[in-house]
Amino acid sequence: MYNIGLIRVVSIFEEEFLNTHGKIIEKNFTDIKVESLAIEDQPEGIHDDETEKIAIPKIVNLAKKNFSNKDAIIISCAGDPALEILREEMDVPVIGAGESAALLSKIYGEKVGIVGITKNLPKSYIKILGSNIVGKPFIKGIDSTLDLMKEDGIDKVLLHCRELKELGADVLIFACTGLSTMKIAPIVEKEIGLKVVDCVYAEAVMAHGACIRKDFYNENVN
Amino acid sequence: MYNIGLIRVVSIFEEEFLNTHGKIIEKNFTDIKVESLAIEDQPEGIHDDETEKIAIPKIVNLAKKNFSNKDAIIISCAGDPALEILREEMDVPVIGAGESAALLSKIYGEKVGIVGITKNLPKSYIKILGSNIVGKPFIKGIDSTLDLMKEDGIDKVLLHCRELKELGADVLIFACTGLSTMKIAPIVEKEIGLKVVDCVYAEAVMAHGACIRKDFYNENVN
């Protein structure tokens, strides 16, 4: 059994909501146990530079205080806040949702369409995908995860995805873990006909890979 | 159970040797069954542009003829021969050892040292890692996997890795699956103190991720 510490960057402490990402991961990787923790005093999460800046020390403290004995740590946010600092300061492998999704998207296509709810592109997407990004990264008419939940939320997502496909995207990548909890990746794949890389899926694959690495090597020696 | 078709780019048909990579993957992923096939008439494998060129149509034919019903196909060679063609021409996800290793290395470091036996850098390493590659990609005094097996083989590998670390590498990446079958990743990690991304490990993580993708999304819907 591998133990993963998962950080939610929105201040939610109601068990079921807090554990949403962790439960998805545990359901798909039966050798993983996830402990989720959320940062304090940010009920609206991270949505701009300022809210990212104040979140970073909270993420670092949370990880250092609680997750130093885990097999891997996941920062479950497409913006990968505190990813580099935690990697420098901790020995545990640290996985970012955004970086993981950007890396995995390269297996499925070259021209990438981004499906998110903020005007800014997550930094890992810029760094890893750069000029291969087509179109706008945000869904028109959607300003928050609450908008996504409305009756026409999915139609707006699909309209955005269709536009990205018309612009030449051959793979789609989510840029918001809210889209993971909505579980719409299979709907988008079916309706649009392009593969979708979901952030919680991507962080799970990469974190599992990080967990098994040592055993994989040692297994082979013995 | 997921079914993976694995292509060896060296003409080996003796069962144990043919299945070496597949067995490593099956041992670490108990939900994967690997069928390995090797290309014909290339007992020395792929070692330059000419031998890659003649191998490509053989790889394409092998995959199309035998692996169209698999959950994923692995081209088990750091050079990723025929990767792009197979992705264009087949519906099955296609995983390359080199691309997988290059992508996974980004989780463990930025400045990458390459540990291989050929003068040329695999194309995915150039494309994905570019100017972050430090030092030479080949081990001095090693011209083939046979040289690796000699008494001083491991010492030469470690000397190369130490030089890469001195040049600033913060992660090491193998560029030859022969190093995987030698099972020296844990020795290098222990002696050098840097994380190593092994090609068979990397292709296994990425192929498993490709296999579970649809179930991961659908599981969440149900």
C-alpha cells in the first residue's frame, strides 16, 4: 500500500468534498491510500496571482508538517502552486496536477486545446506546451465552478471544445480540477472525438508512477 | 486485465530474451499482460539512421498485423522508431520508451544527464529536454550492450553518471533499454544520489496510464 498526501487549495473541510479527488484516485488505484488536507482561509481557492501568493506558504507548511513520511505528495490544482519550492525543500516526490496533465497530453496529440475557467494559462502549460496551445484557454460564459454546475454548463464546455477542435487541436486538456469532479471527460471525448487529459487522472498516473519507482527497480534486482 | 503489445526492435526470438521487458512490466503491474514480438532480420537492432530506416516499416507492419486489438502498444526502444507513424495510423494508444522517459524525467529534475551507448541523442530527448541536457549522452568505453556486461561495465556507467552530476545534472535518464535489463537503476541511484528514469519503467507507467484512462473516466461517471 502506498500513502499519498493530497493538498486541496480551496478551504473545504467537509469530509466528502475534501476527499473528492482522493476518492477518485483510490477507486482507480487500489494500492493507494490518499490523505487529503486543505489550506486555511481561502474558501474561494486560488484564482489570481495574489491568491496564489498567499496560498504558497500555506501549502508548504501543510506538506512539511503532515506529509514528510508519505510516498508522494499531490498538489491537486492545475496551477501547480508551490510545486518547485516543495520539490526543493522535501525529499518526497511532489506531483502537480497541471504539470502531470501537460506532460501526459504529449502522448495523445501535439496541438493542445485548453479547457479551463480562468483567463490565465497555468504556468506548467505554458512551460511544457508553449506554442502548441491553440485557441483560448477559458470557457466562454463560465467564471467559476458554480457556473459549470448550471443547466447549460456542459453545453458551454462542449461549445468551447468544438471551437478548439476547429482551430486544430488534436488533444484537449482540462485546466481545472472542478472539471474532474464534474466527471465530464468521457462526455467530452464522446461528443468531440478527441482524447481528453483530465487533471485528477493525470496526477494519479504520475503519483502512482512515483510511488512504484523504487519497488519497480528493486523488484527487478531481486 | 489490460493487454499490451510490445515491440522489440532487435531480432530476438528466444522466448526468455524476447519477453525480458514484458516480464518486468507484468511483475510490477499485475493487471497487465504483455505480448512481445520482435522485428525480423535485425539481429543487431537499431544503431544508426540506416538501421532505423529499414526497421520502421517492419515495426508498422508488426503492430498493424498483430496489435490492433490491444489496449496499448509499446515500442520498447529509446529511439522511438515509428512512434509518430503508428500514432497516425492506429487507434490504439502507442507508447515510446524514449518519449516516456523524457516526459517522466521532468518530475524529478530540470538538468538532465543522459546515460546511453550511442553517440546520437534519441529524438524525443532532443525534442522534450532540449537545452536542459548536460554533458555527453554516451558512456565512455562502451560501444554495445556486450561491453556493458563486461566486468568493468558498471564502473564505466558510474563514472559517466558522476561526470554528469558534476556538470550539474539533477536527474539521470537512461537512453538504452539494455540498461533496464541489466537492472542497474537502483545501483546508480544509490551510488550517485540522483534519481534515475529507466526506459522500461517509464514505458510501463505511461502504458498503464493509457490502459486505465477510459476506465478511470467511466468509473467516475458510474
